[in-house]
Amino acid sequence: MINKISIAVIKRLPRYYRYLGDLLDDGIVRISSKELSEKMKVTASQIRQDLNNFGGFGQQGYGYNVETLYEEIGKILGLEKKHSLVIIGAGNLGQAIIKYTDFEKRGFIFKGVFDSNPKVIGNTMHNIIVQDVADLKEFIKSKNIQIAVLTIPKSNAPELANDLEKWGIKAIWNFAPVDLNVSDKVTVENVHLSDSLMTLSYKLKDAENKTKK
């Protein structure tokens, strides 16, 4: 049984998966940790350490079979299963997310879009009709929805998150700029865009300071 994998390792797995997918598209059959490290700008030692948490997958003198490693990391990430999602918030961000076709290729299937604004209810987003958020509870229960994507104002997010847990949602992809207070039964992945931009600002400032020395 795999235990106590650090969050840092887990967060690197999707990047490995993405690079390996690109290698497959390019017809690459095998790759060494050194070659992969040069592409990803991660040390070969780090790659080996990360993958050894899950069994290694490499062969001495051969490296990694790209297709096999791609499939195994996909299984680790749970991508061999289909996941049903709803988007709550049919604004610009919600529209951008549902139009991103790679999600469906990875097994994330959008089943519904919901909003409280009468002006957008009834509109179509990527072949899905926007429904009234008042109908969300019944939709989640009847369609066995697992994941909710929140692209709503932060003032509405905490209360809605609590309701989503009661209705059976197992995971929340949260774009609202607020931390959600739900139980450990619900997995939350926060995507705070302003935090990411401020981190970028810090890195830019740090780079500028280094050039002055």
C-alpha cells in the first residue's frame, strides 16, 4: 500500500503526465530520467525519487517505457475513471473552463452548468443549457455528480460548499477567492488566481534584485 506521499510529489505527477503525453504524441517509445529531466528542468534524481514512491517503473540500462509510465501515472491520478462535474457560475471563468477540451480527454465530464442570474439561465454553454441553481440539489443527487467547480463570488461560496457536502459532492474545485470550511469527507482544491499572480510578482521582483547585484 502506498502511504505518506508528500503533497509536493503529488503536485508534480500531473506535470510528468503532461510531458509524457507530449512524448507519446511525438512517437517517443522510451526515455531515460536524464533525458526527461532535461525536458522538464527537474533533476534526474528528483524524477527517480518521485517515481520510486510508486514502484519506480524504470529499467536499468533502458530507462522508462513512455506509454507504460504515462498509463501508470494516469492510474495513480485516478484518470482511468470518468468523473462527473458541474460548474456553478456561468460567467467568463466558468465559460472558459467548460470550453477547455483537454478536461474531457482526461475523463472529466461536465454534466451541468448552474447560475442564479435570470439573464444567463437558459443560455447554452458548450452544448449544455445553463440551469437555475435552485435545481442544483436534485441534479447532483439524480446524476450522481462527484465534483463541483465553483466560479462564484466569495460571499456565496462558503454556504454553498456546505450545501454541496450535504448533497453528496465528494470534491470541490474552488476558484472563489476564499477558503472553504468543509469536513474531511470533501476534498478541496483551491485555485486562487490572485495568489498565483502575486507569487509571479514576487519571482519577478526577486529576479530583478538578483540582476542588480
